[in-house]
Amino acid sequence: MNARELTFKALNKILISGENSDTVLNNTTVKINISKQEKNLLYALTKGIIKRKLYLDYIINWLNQNFDFKISRNKFKNLIRLGLYQLIFMNSIPDYAAVNETVNVCRKLYISKLANKLNAILRLYLRKKNLFRLPQEKINRMSVEYSFPEYLIENWLDRLGAEATEDLCSYFNRNPNLNLHFYGSEVEFQEFLNSLKQNEIGFSVSDYFQNSVKIHDNFDFRSDYYFDKGKYYIQDESAFLPVELLDVNNKERILDLCAAPGGKTFDIASKTKTAIYANDIDMYRLNLLKENAKRLNFDNIKFLNVDGTNYSTDEKFDKILLDAPCSGYGVIQKKPEIRLKSEENYKNLLPRQQKLLKNCAHLLKPEGVIVYSTCTMNIAENQDQINKFLQQHENFFLEDSGDYVDEFFVNDKFIETLPHIHKMDGSFAARLRKKC
């Protein structure tokens, strides 16, 4: 199978069956042997179509309304999206190739008699595209142009203003860089950087976090010697901040309550010789954490598989990291399907976040520390949750994050990263101290 055929099958799993795009793409490339060029095209098409789905669907509706094309089948819509995406966003692919190859996918993998209709729709777009106009109303226009739901656009406009919202949307719509956290020795780190140079792979070393590297080119890390030897883990720069805020030392009993997939767990484990406890309610994700811990050669992690909202133990903890389940709005650049979720999705998470934070209070020793973190920029999941917790728990107080991390990342005592400003994933963290 070629990249377009595989993209069509992947889109059906992701957009119709609701499967995770990373899981689908990883499973696809493991099962089917394709060239590096085809693999890159598969990823670019699949992620790009998910990212631009709202824009593509607006065009499909425009074609429906103005040129009387009745398009109802979901799989057929995926074929139209596949063709339109190439025509609009992939200048390296000639129009005739985009149309013909997409029509061939329809003939081979779908309903062959619809191939002529698909061909007509794509060629109609090419003839009439100069007539296409974006909506005039600001929120609707930005929603379509940048392909984000209106509730997110409205939220960001209220908080950031128009210019910053456009900057944020533009950032999210760029292709993400690969970031990694190197755990080997300093000598190995320099050898790794030299290997990147020798292979002409562009990179930059973080200005803020030791042994953090941003890769600027295509890099197949799974076939890299240093990855295979357990020398690094894929991790965004923003994920370093909650662990810095935790301020780990060797004498503490530490719990990572919602640990999977494990990036922050490994960072904690690298800073202490004492055993730390890594818990996750999802056994599949916990097993992935165990596999990576083994690859990275961490032997000071003890694993738990319990519900963090009601877990109890007689042995309390000095410090707890609660990397709470959240909407993930800060990682939309890497996980574009998040933008397709409804506003109700994050609202349904609020009660669980509150229950987890409440249980952390019971699991903590006097004078102990909770670091609450998320990978979202949503105030309802961040500042509002902390303020509500402090109102209900007078034996806790908020500590200033600026005492532990660079002030560049601090806003009103909280850690807060905004992608268009900090050039990393959006995130939040707060440090809560329990009184005696």
C-alpha cells in the first residue's frame, strides 16, 4: 500500500472510529513496510487533515450548498478531505497528481463507482476555488481559517486578545518539532550531538533545561543507537517545569499519582536515589511506563495501579506530583484531534481533577508539597481548580513558583507556558504547601 491508501484507512479509524492518531500511525508503520519518503507523507497527510478538518469541511459544505453535490458517506468525505488537503496545503504535489492518486484510492479501497464523482468534486474545486470566501464574522472566520472550534477561539480571544490568538493558532498549525530529554552522561550527550551533526540533522539545545534537545528535521529516533540504548526519552521542554517545581531531594518519599506515560516520573527518578512511586489507573499506559523505565534503566521506581481518587496508605508522602488528566489544549500541535472534541469534554474532567487533588491532601505529610500540573491553558482546569482547593483546605497555601523556576515561566505565582510565547507546549503548574 502507498501513503495515500494508508492515510485513507488511518482517517477512517481516527475520524470515524475515534482511535488515537499516534496509535493508529505507529501500528500502521510497524505492520507495513514502507519507504521513509512514504512514511513521511503518511504522517504529513494524516496529521494535516486532522489539523485542518474544520477548514476542509467548510469547503465541502460550500461545494454542497453552491454546486448541488450531495456528500453524506463518512468514508467518502475522508477521500474528499484527502484530495482537498493535497490541493490546498501541499504545494509540492501537482494538482493532477493529487486528484488522480486520490481517485485511485477510491477505486481500489472504497466504492469504485464513486471514483468519477470524487474526480468531479475535486476538479470542480480547482475551477471554482477563486469564488470561495471565509466567513465575515470574526470568531467564525478565525474558527474556519485556523480550523479550531468556536468555543476555543472565543476563550482565547477573551483571555489573550485578537493578535495573540492568531499567533497561538498559527503556532499550533505548524509542524511540531521533536523534543527529547537525554539521560546519559555528559560525554554520551556530546557524542549524541556529534552524531546528529554527522547525519546532518538540525537541532538546538535548550536555553533553560539541561540535556534537553529540540530536533528540527525528520529524525527516526526509534532506529537511533542512543534511543535503543536507553539514553533519552521523548519529552517536551514544558514537562521539565513541574519536576523543577517539586524540587526533589534524596531523602523524600515521593508519589507521582497520574504517572503514565512517564516523562515526569523518569525526570524525578533521575534526581533521587530513593524509590519513588509511580501510579496510573490505566494498566495499558502503566505497562508502557514500565517498558520505558526498563529501556532507560531506572530501577528506583515502584509501580502502582490504583484509582488516585480513593487510594490510601498509612505511609504518607513528602511530595506528590499530580499531573492531572486534562483537556490537553496545550499540546494541540502534537495531538491535533484534541481540537475536534466538544467543550463538554473538559467540563467532564473537572470533578475528577478536584477529587484527585483532594485525595492528595490526605496522602501528604504535614509540611509536604503537592505540585498540581496540566498540559492545558484552560483557566477552569488550572487557576480555578487551585483557588477552589485552597478555599476548601485552609491548611494549605500557595508557594511562589518563581522561587524554583525561571521567572520567564511564572505568572502570578503559577507556572504558565503559552506556546506562541515560550515556543513549547502550553502548560500550568502550582506548588501547594501543607501547614504543620
